[in-house]
Amino acid sequence: MIQLYGSGIEALHAIPVLSKSALKKIELRSEDEVFEELKKLKKFGARMVFLEDELYPPLLRNIPDPLPVLTFFGNKERTMEFYKKNMISIVGSRNSSIHANKFCLSLAEKLGKNDVVIVSGLARGIDTSAHQGSLESGTIAILAGGIDIVYPQENSKLYKQIAEKGAIFTETPYGTSPQAQLFPRRNRIIAGMSYGTVVVEAAANSGSLITAKFALEYNREVFAVPGFPMDPRSIGCNSLLKEGATLIQNAQDVLDALEGRKIIHQSHLFEEKEPYNAKISEQDLEKTRNTILEALSLVPITIDKLISSIKVSPREVLTALLELELSGKIARVHGQRVCLTPDSRN
């Protein structure tokens, strides 16, 4: 939208279907605030990574709502090498058992020896063991707070080691303290960056189950390590197994799922050959918006299927979809699907 209209502000004002009430809900930062954050990141040694940058995690581009910008801190050269390998996320209980930590450490080590990069959230317990086990072979940490905020503090040394040998990402601004509502957002990044998610010990209401839920929505694999039925920390994993998750007893079980597999291919949404800065006329956009509204119903369909059915270029469809979404006429649901909202005909 910025490439089409010249700036974010101009893009928002150029959308004819965007109501004033909707526009007020969109918070725009001033240029001074933006450049102040860039200055802080540069001093810290971090940088912003945008959707089209080579340093942007490739699998994350494939989720229905890829983040337009992330903050990166770490070893760029190693991170680029990570992107040539398979990525698996490992998550689990913060109050993990000794046996679970030992299993997780071994699992991460053995997967790393087989060219698998481990993604986790730098939390206590299972996350810590996952990072420690894959520190030498390749690990990526996703933070809930700002790139400069280490949480928990006891992982300060591990944070520095990952920054030196791997990568740390976050979507929150510099200086942001971790807050409860930020952890589920962090979890969707963990799931989105990985081919599959391994859950090692998870209580009934564990945040790890949120990560597994996102993995399912993104059409990724979900693996679970079985636990003793009477242990509250195993309820979540055992429930995942009952619902169809792949049972994991060792690293080979994960490797078998990865056998013969390459990086997930991007859909044709990201294979558009037309230059991004090519001008789309308002007349064409208006026609595309109307065509989309006629083609959609309250039953969600994939964006790929929509593009195939209306035979309009992916870039034009994506632009029109964004405008219609901002206006409240359509909604996006999991699995890269869209549908009309109940009041879309009003």
C-alpha cells in the first residue's frame, strides 16, 4: 500500500471505502518517534527487518497475516544459513519437570545434528532447554517484549549467546516490557516460523497450546510428547495426542516427518511478477472490490481460490482485500481464507 500510494498516511486516506470511524482506530506514529526508535536500535546493535527483506523469516511470510516488520538482533550470516534448513519450534511448560528438561535438551541436540534449527520463546523451563540444546547447531528466540528486554532475567547469559550464535526476533517496539497480552502474539510468530511445533509438557491452559493452535491454523505439523496421566503438566500434551497430534518419543519421530521435505513453497500470492510499484487505477480497484464482494459469501474460501475464480492479478486482489478488510466488509480467518462480514451488504 505504501509503494502504491507513496506513504502510509496517503494510503489510508486514499481508501474510498474506509469510514472516518475506522480511520480513527488506526494509530499512526510520528516520524520523530519512528526515527527515535531506529536510532535506539542502531545503538543497541539491532535492526528492523521488513516483509520483503532477505533476513525476514521465509515461512513467516506464508501465514495469513504476515507481520510487515520485525526487529532482529543476532548473527545475520548464520541466520541466513538457518533459512536453508528445516525449522522446528519446541515449546512447553515453564514449570517443567527434570525429566522433561532432559528430554528436551537431548531432542534439540539431536535435531540440530540433523540440520534442524530450533525456534522457541526464551522462557523458563522447556524453552530454555530447547535453546541450550541447539545453541551450537542453530537456534532462534522470539521475544514478547522489546529486543532490549531480557525476560526472564535469569536467561541473560543465554540471550547473549543466542545473539552471538543465532537470532532473536520480536514484533514489539524497543523498550517494551513483556505483558500478558503480548505472549500469544509472540506464540503465533513461533508457530509461523516453523514447519512444525513440538509440545513438551503443557498444562490444560498452557500458552504452549496457543502455539499449537496457531500451528494448526497455519497448516503446520503439531507434535506432542506423551506424559503421565496424573501429572497436571501433561494434560495439554495428552489432549493434543487425542486430537490427532503426532506422538513424539525421540528425535527420529520428528526427522521422519521431515524426510524428503524442502522449505514450504510459497503460494502464487508471492510469485507475482508485476512490479510492486506499478500503478493500479482507482477504476480498476473499484471494479475488483465489487467483483470480490460478489464472489464472496459468509462461508470462508482461500485467497488462492478467490484469485483463481475471479481471474484478477494477485497484487490487485490483495490491495482490494486490504481496503475491504479495513472498511469492515470482509474478514480474514485462519488458513489464508476470507469471507463477507454480516453487515457487508449494508
